[in-house]
Amino acid sequence: MRIRGINLSQALLAIALIAALCWNIVSAAELRGIDVRSGATGTRAELRLDASTQYSVISLANPDRLVIDLPGTRMRTSAMPAGSGTIRSVRTGQPVPGTTRIVFDLASAVKALPPRVEEGADGAKLVIEWPGDGDADPIARVAAASGAATVAPTVAPVVPAPDPAAASNDATSRLISSMAGTQAPAPSPAVTTPSTVLSSPAVAAGTAPDPSPEVAAAPELPPAPAVQRAVPPPAQVPMPAALGPGMRPLVIAIDPGHGGRDPGAIGPAGTHEKNVVLAISRELARQINATPGMRAHLVRDNDSYIELPQRALRARRAKADMFVSIHADAAHNRAAYGSSVYTLSTRGASSQQARWLADRENSADLVGGVSLSRDTLSNVLLEMAQSGHMRASQDAATHVLSGLRNVGKTHKPSVEYANFSVLRNADMPAMLVETGFISNPEEERRLIDPAHQRRLASAVLDGINTYFTAQPPPGTLYAARAAAVAANGSAVGGGSP
């Protein structure tokens, strides 16, 4: 059958093609925007999509580029973000019809982590991360600045010309002193040296005593007394101010609680815990990076969700010396307020409040659909691994709680403990810091105040610094300082008999 020169099969094929094109247009994913940011943990790019879609990744060199192809995806906007960190610039194109291509021009040949898709209520994010490419290590910058400051220009010592009159006056003063039965001071040397100099008071004042006739007529001078030389103090071991050769920085892993689809607790004014604790954690990281001998590692530096077991795993990968999880508490009683510090316990909780808090924090993975079930062997192995760190965690948490007392009232007078899932996988001293009750309207206002956030971060850092000063790990600046203090103490005390 033909319809005006077109047979039925051709017409049906055309209709099918048009229907398929319409279907593709309707069902195609949409790339809503691209975000690029860099921080202490590296550079992160997020491709914001309205739904999950297929993608392919191509890595190119000379010049270094990373290409993401999104078949069946259209761009909502042509605006591209500015470069940051490893990413110099971002470009877009269309290699074939229906495929959106994103090209990241890279500043160096840094290998990206495998891309991942993060689902959210408003769509999906395709996340690409380049680790370890942030700004230059602030500890190294402090060390370089300190080294430059200690180089002083060489100044030639000023050598005064010998003064015959002063030498004569010294001899006369010694003669008078010997006849009066007193010990004469040592003669003033002709050249001034850095050591202690004993000189005649008369010469130092610029005058000399008038010799009497009897003294002037003396037939001979008595022998000069022995010069009393000053005994130099014991050599002091210099206190190191920055990282030296062979030293490593202390790495403090900071874990901002919740994030992404898990907002955490919500305050009366609508403040989300995930945003507050991220701001406090960033400030703590800034202060740590400004402290000689320390370096911060942020477990998350953006609004993303990380499963609870993965948080301590990221700290282990960073070879962290301590794990600090930052949270903002909530309670049914809106009047509850004050900060708290918790450590892990696998044998119960210190109070009903601690047990309730651990249950609430542990349920975060249920929001993300992650099962918390573990077999018996895993539980036994985890408990054995934690037993060696619980006392250290308790000591460190006590110092941090003491620092928080300088900011305001603490909720409890001592460190509490419970079975927190986020602390369960940490093979280092670990604690959970509740910076305040976001459920309290007054504390909610304080927690979003940048000045209060700085004070909280400083208090936590004070506790960390105090702990590592008393318990310095080998090979760190803190261990070098402890060795210098011990050596100087031995020198002052004369050493052990």
C-alpha cells in the first residue's frame, strides 16, 4: 500500500523515529550546573543532575585533561565555573548529538579518584575528586619562614685600640688594693669578647685614682692576683619552633557529623546541624594548620554524606594521629545546654543520655540505607583493636573538655562514653565532641556565630595541644620539644649522679 508515493512501512518508520526522538527529549537527563571547589583534602567537582545517568571518563595527557561524557544528557546552562585547585578551567562541548561533554583542564597530572554518584532529594551529583592537591603545606611554610628568620647577618666585632693610660691605671689600682689588704679586680682586656668581662670600677667609669707619693715611690710592684674567670652556664638545647629534617606533622582528622541527605538535628529556627558542624570543623582545620607541627585532615569539606564506617577509614588512610567527630547536640528539653565530649565504650554507656545520643547518631546510616549489622567475629576484632586506644582517648577527651570549659558551661562535669558507631573503626585516640545543644534557641544562635565558632575551635585545639605535649608521638615536633626540655632540665640540675 502506498500513500501518495510513500509506502506504509516508510510512514510507520518515520512515525517511530519521531516518537523515539520525542521520547529522548522528554526522558533525557539534564545537567543543571557544575560546582568546583578546593580545600585541605583536595579539589572536588560536582555535576548536578536531575537524575542518575550513564557517563564515561577519559583521561588525557599533554596537556592534562579529564573528560566526562554524558550520553542522553542536555545542558541547562552554558555558564562554566572558574578553576580552583588542580582544575585550571572547565569547558563543555557535544562530540555527538545527544551527548554532553565536560572537559576539565588540569594544572598538573594528578590522578582523580573513581567518580561516584550521590543521590539526593533534589536529584543526583556526579562527584569527581582529586586528592592531595590543595595549597602548599602550611606547616612547611611556617618552617621555611622560621628558618629564614633565624639567619642573621655576620657582623665583624669592633676591636678597640689598646689604651696605655688605662693599663697604667689598672696597675696602680692593684697596688693600692694589695697594700690595703683587698683583692684587686682583674685588668681590663684590650679586646672585648662575647664572654663575661671583669674590669676595674675606676676604669669602667672613665677615671683613675690619684696615686699617693708613698705608693709612687714603692720600689717594686707585687705580683698580680689570678684573674677570676666567669664560668659559662651549661649549654642550652635550642627549643625547636618548626618541623625539622626527619620530622612529620601530627595529623588530626576532623569529621563534621552528618551531611548531604542527613541534616542531623534541626534547631528551633531551622538551623541544620550538618551546616553548623561543617563551619566549626573548617575553622578548627584552619587553626590546626596554623599551628607548627600539626596538619588537619577534613573527612568531609562539603555538604556530602559519608557512611559512618567510612569516616574513620578515611582518617586511617590519612595516617591520622587523632580522630575528632564534631556534632551539635539535641534534646527534647529545649532548656538543655552546654558542650560535651564522648569516647567509645563497647560495654555500655555512662548515662541514659549518652546511650540515647549514641543510638541517635548511630541511626545516621539508616537514613542513607546502610545496614549496621555485623557478625560476631567482626565485633570481637573491633573490640580488641579499640582496647589499646580507649585510655588514650579518655585522656585526650579530658583535655578537650577542659578547654571547652573556657568557652562556656559544659553539660556534664566529666567525659562520657557510649557505643558510637563513628568511633568504632578508629585505630587511634578518638572522641565525639558535642559543641552545644542546637535544640536550645540561645545556643542555636551562638552556634551560628562565627566568633563563637572560633572560640569553640580554639578550645578543642587547646585540649589536643595539651594532650600531645604530654604524650608526644615519636618523630614529631612535639617529641623534639619534649627532648629539648628534658635535656635542658638535666643540664640545669647537673645530671643524675
